[in-house]
Amino acid sequence: MATYSDFEKIEIRTGTIISAEPFPAARKPAYQLTIDFGALGIKRSSAQITKHYTAESLIGKQVVAVVNFPVKQIANFFSECLVLGAIEADGNVVLLQTERTVKNGLRIA
């Protein structure tokens, strides 16, 4: 079992997607996202969310992401954060979002 102190180590923050591009080098269909986390800066992420979202529909969408995992190399891309989503039975992902727009960089508790 994870403890509350384990949970406190994970930095889950709000951010707004400022660009989304197809990621043809990924093994599974994915986008390369650029996300604005306010005072925490701009971070990039690879996200396998092509089933429910077009690249164009992602621009301006506020998401929830883990920002303090180590950088992960995916093909020729370095993913700096992990965008969170609910994984459906067929493996497709539905993005987690706040109930209303909030300031970028706010911590999720």
C-alpha cells in the first residue's frame, strides 16, 4: 500500500496545452504535446490520446499532469511530464481535467 507521504512526493499540476503535433515515431499512435504550467514553465509530453482527440482540439485544453517524474525518452522525443487520463477497457485514454479553468501550475491534492 502507498502511504500519504508517498502521494505527497508526486507533483500533480494543472497546465494548458499550447501545441499538439502527431508523433509518427511512436510505436502506438500519439501526439507530442507542449504544455504551459505557469510559473513551473513549459514542458513537453508524449500522449497516446489520438482516439478521442484531434491535435487541433487539444490546443487550449487544460489538463492534469505529473511534473516531477524523470524525463523519459520515447523514440527521438524527451517526455518531461505525464499527462493523466482514465484508461477505458479498450485502452483508449480520456484526459483528466479540472471542473473549471484554473491557474496553470496549481497543485492537485
